[in-house]
Amino acid sequence: MTMVLVVDDVKPMAEQYAYDLARVGGYETATADGGAAALERLARDAVDCVVLDLEMPGMDGFAVLRALMKKGIETPVIVYTGTGSYERCVQAVRLAAYGFVAQAEPMEREVQAIEAAIERRRLLLEV
């Protein structure tokens, strides 16, 4: 089963997002309440895709993306943001995020983005 890690400093938001992903996408989900917790989880467990909030205190989403690059962790990352800042999302993609969605978008859109990211990663591994 596909494991998706939802990273958001607002625990109820992360839990609701994880629940919705499990319900709509049929994924196994886990949550992390910040960047450091996400990196610990990724070092410890097999995760197929990360849904990462950009706006977090301490270690924000950009710092997480930089740390993933530095550590060579190539798990696909979809960033999401409630601020609607297109420029910040483009910056995240430049840091190797697969893509981005707004928190207000339908969950089906997030599921499509996750599926595309996982498929792209699978194809890259085959090549």
C-alpha cells in the first residue's frame, strides 16, 4: 500500500488532510508536526510521497526540501500552501518538489498530484 506522509505544524490540519487522503486516495497515511519530525520519519520509514506545508515555524518547508536534497532522499514531495503564493510554490519546485497544490483545492486534485509524483519516481528508478 502507498504510504503518504503529511507534514504540517497544525496537527488538526495534518490529521484531517491525512484522513481525507486515506478516504479519497486509499493511501496509508502518517503525519509529522514539523520539518524535523518529517526528516526523522523519512530516515526511519518507507514513505512513497510527502505532502509538505511550506509555512511552518522553525524548519519551514523550504528547509525540509534543502535537507532532503542534502541527504539524498529522493522521496517525491508535493507542497501545499494556504497562502496562495505562486512565487513561493515555484521556489519550492526549484528545490526539487514535484509539484504544488493549494490547500483549498479538492482532495481529488491532491490525489492526482500524488499519483503522478509516485509514477514519475517509479519510471525514473526503472531507467
